Amino acid sequence: MSKIKNKKSLSPYLLVIISFLVVIIVGSFLLTTPFAQASGKWAFNLTYTAANGETIHVTYLDCLFTAVSATCVTGLCTFSQGIGNTLTLTGQIIVLIMIQIGGLGFITVLTFVVTLFKSKLQFKDRVFLSQALNATNFADVVKFVRKIVVISLICESIGFLLGLPVVFILYPDNIGKALWTSLFTSISAFNNAGFDTFGSTSLIADSTTILGTLKEGTTWAYYYYLSYIMVLIVVGGLSFLVILEVFSFKKSAKQFSAFTKIVLTTNAILLLSGWLIFYLTDGLFGSVKISVFDALFQSVTCRTAGFATFDQDTLSTAGRTMSCFLMFVGGSPLSTAGGIKTTTVFIVFVAIFSHLKGRRVVSFNREYSSNTILKGMTLMVIAILVISLAFVGVSTFERNNASVNTERAFFEVFSAFGTVGLTANLTPLLGVGSKIILCVLMFLGRLGPMTFFQVFKNNVEVGHFKYIEEDFLVG
């Protein structure tokens, strides 16, 4: 922690940005090494023929893209055969480490490791760390960080154990691969990363995939496997603050804080409404006719997880629109999920309806400050602006690409900004410019646009005078 002391003037927000960049750069270089590539060669500009006869072309940009996607827990991948067939076990371990660091946040991991050997931190160190973590109680920030890490390890361990009965069915003759698959899936699902080791098909079950064979032969195992993945996704997308409060068992539901009530209520509404809309648009009236279970999984995975049980390119226009909305919202603050967060959408909608009715912004017996409302609206406007600019950029770069249309491009940029990882089979087909735009989107989406603005934000000016308020016509 002495290093942190020597850099007291360094903004905690800037340190978070720098720490993520360092992890990404180091990770991208490691992914180019022969130890990480299935070809056994350096992957700065590599072309080779895969076992299935497909010609594979891997560049440093592909490795950089994968590193950004893993560290920002997104799941988008430019490897046409997925990381399971393109990377070795070493390469997959590198990806998993980046997922773990990205899900928890580098500062969280650093604080946990440092405090294992140093029980007490000075007051200024605690304030610094609380700012970096966006925690409200700097006095207990170290204890809070330890709880975050412990909760993550417990959830991932439980997920690993729950997945064992299924992976042993998938790989009965390869215990090592079965154990690795369960561990990788558990960590990836809890951190809402969306990466898997099954290849380019994700969790799609058809005649050509291993999960398709499982679904046909052992139906219960298939639905059990996807169900526990959904649970991990939902828990990871909840705030660690909510998890601590709910599982402390010291309060009844009525005694929960307003924050916990907002997070639980908003999550429930989004998941249930998404489930219903997906089943109506793509189950009852869609061309593919997805099942009730697939509709539920789609509602869950759109909350920044990125796993897919069916081809996203077959979604109806209404289904894609709902997917983009859920990806835009994402999970909750202080969780492993991305997006603008459930609390942002909650405060914006409550403020709008309260204004239309001429009432104060009140819910759950609490009134919310104008600062909170303004922050939520600012974040939403900035997010919409960033996505719009990214869409224009991708459309411009891919104007001669026959595979890119408006719907697919919109879906891709929403997925990247929300750190979701769903794709309409577009990511590997994009050009250099579009891939760089998606990298920036994933980075912005994971850290949040407000983090970057905080770096350049000046201290609040305190004057001895006040300007006269002025009202003018709006709308």
C-alpha cells in the first residue's frame, strides 16, 4: 500500500482506468504467445488450417479484442471458432484470470491481496480506496472488499460443484476437461462474462453441438445446466451490497434499504417482462418459435451475460429491440454486470412520471435528491450519445460489408456497450475500424462513462453569491 501512499495526488478514477488498461495490454500480449494459441505459433499475424479444414486468420487485434472483452466481462469474440478451439488450456486460463479481475475490479483484487499482509490502513488510504470502489462508507472499505471477494469465491465454488454432474456426462472419458469446463463456466457466468469453452456455438443445442447431444439424450441435465447458469448470472448481476443485506438475515424484507428494494424490484420487473415479451414476439409469433425456457434464458442473458441458447440472428425485430433495451440497462451498481444499471433507469423513470403528475420524486417512502436525478439522466443521455456515435462509426466502416445491416449493427453496439457479448453472428466479420470501436465501447461500458468524466472533473466551485434563477420555454 506504500505505492498508493506515494501517489496520493493520482485520481482514484484514473487509477482504475490505468489498472484495466494494464491488465488488457498484458493479457493481449500473453494471448499471442505460442503457449496460448492452439496452433503453437505466435499470433501477431497468423494464418493456418484448423482441424475441420477451416482457414483461421489471427492477428494481434484479435488477441487485443479478446483481452478487452474478457477484462470488461463482455464475451464478444472475433475468433471464428471461439476460444475453446482457438486457445490452448494456458490461453483459456489467461482469459479466465482476466474475467476474474475484470468482474471484481483490479482495485478490489489489489486491496484484498495487500490487506492479507497488512491489517491496518491509514485514513487517507481508506478514503482513496472508497473513491476507487465508489463505496459510501470509507471506514469499512477494507472489510467490504474482503466480503466482495469471499462472496465471489463462494458463489463460483458452488457453481463449480453444481456443474459437475452435467460435465461428467458431457466428457465421461476426460475428467480434467470436465472439471475445467465446470470451473470456467461457473466463473464466466457469475461474472456475467459470456465466454465458454464449447466453441463458436455457445450454449446452442442442435444436432452439431455437444449440448444438442445432451439435450436429446439426457434432457434433465440440459435444463439443469442452463438453470444453474441463469442463477449465477442473476446473482452476479445483483449488487454485492444487496447480497450482503439480503443474506445477513438480520432484517425482514420491509426493513431493507431503499437501494435494495429498488434493485430487487427493478430486476424482477425487467426479467419477467423480458420473459413475457420474448415468448410473445419470438415464441408464439416468431418465425423460429423459441420455447418458454429459451425466452426466459434470453431475458436473463441479456442482462449483460452473453450466453446464447439459440441463434441471435433469428430474433424478430421486436425481439432484438427488447434485447437491446435489456442490454442497455444491464445489471446493478457494485456488481459484475455492465450497462447503465437498474438504479439509473429506475430513478429516471420515477422522475419522469413524478414530473408529469406534478409530484415530488418519491418511492419506497423515500424522496430522492435532485443531484441523484440529474446524475441518472446525465448518464442515460451520455450512454445514448456514445452508442449512437458508435453505430454511425460501425455503419461507416462497414458500408461495403454485405453482412452488416442496420439491425445487426445496432445489436452489436448495444451488446458491446452493455458488456453483454451476444451477437448476430457479426463480430468475426467486422473490419479493423469496427473492432476498435467495439473495444472502446466495451471499455466505456465496463467502467462507466461517468468514471472518465470524474477524471477531468474540477472541484465544485463554492462562491459567496448566487445567480438569479431563470425559467424559459422548453418543448
